[in-house]
Amino acid sequence: MKKQTVKIFAADVAECGIFVALMVVSAYVQIPFFPVPLTFQTVVCVMSGLFLGAKKGAASMAVYCFAGLTGLPFFSGGGGIFYVLKPSFGYILGFIAAAAVAGLIASKPNASFKRYALAAFAAYLVNYAVGIPYCLVAAKLLNVENLLSLFLTGNLLYMPKDFVLCVLAAALAYKVAPIVNRRRSRLKDNG
């Protein structure tokens, strides 16, 4: 492998690793709330796609998911293969698709704030489109009786918070991503 290729690969791995670490931290930084605490995972997921692009954003979320399933305490309730039985696991799966969608939409050079906002909003919708059905199906399999209550208090209640944070993520990415992308381009050009 050429020295330049190794540098680029190392930079890519480091960038993905940063977002894996941010996901772990955001799972544990919680604001007490009923019925479950508020976390910042959705916004970190969206930012991974906005900053890293579709492939690396989705890869970082997939690494987060896989590492948690192997037993590393990456998820808000720990980790392990049986986490797939938790109704909230659908959102973890949704992070992968959401990061990919955010990256696909925002990946245009010199993207406008409108494009970043659209990317963040689409990723937000994708995460909920995966998370809500998984939650309801898993809850049904676990014999949860009041699915409507679960839908309202375990899903719908969090959507406004995540929407606002995704708009803020779009604003941050609009300002910072071009700087990161310029540095990334210089690394590739200085072979």
C-alpha cells in the first residue's frame, strides 16, 4: 500500500472511530425524562452522515451496533446479543440507514444550508421509520398490552426533541463540514 493511501485509510478509520465514541457517550449522557431518559444518539447519528458521508457515516453506525451486540456496553442499557429483543433496538438499526441517507443527500460540494437541513430531516424520518415499527413488533412479541401508549410515550414523545437537534446538527454541519472537507482534500492532494 502506498504511504498516502495508508494515511487516508488511517484518517478514515479515525473519523469513524470518533463517531463511534460519540455514539457511546451520547447513549450514556442522559437527561432524566418519563418514560425513558433523553439521549442524543439520533443527532450524533445524523451528524455522522453529514460529516463523514454516506459510506463512512453508515460504517461508523454499523460498527457501533455490532460492537454493542458483541457485548461491549455501548448501548444505553449495556450490550449483548439479546439487545435485539428490546423494542428500542430498532432505532439502533435505524442509525445505520439514517447516517447513510444524511450522507447521500448532503454530499454535494458546497452544499447549502437548505441541503444540510433536508439531509438531516430525511435521516430523522428514516430513523423513526425503522425504529417505530421495530419497537411495536418487538413489544407485541414481548406481550406488551398497550401498544398505543408505547407508541405515544416511547416514540412520538421524543420526535420534537430529535427534530430540533437535527436542525441544529444541520446548522453545525453547514458551518464546519466544509472546513473538514478542505482538510480531507489537502490530505489526499499531498501525496
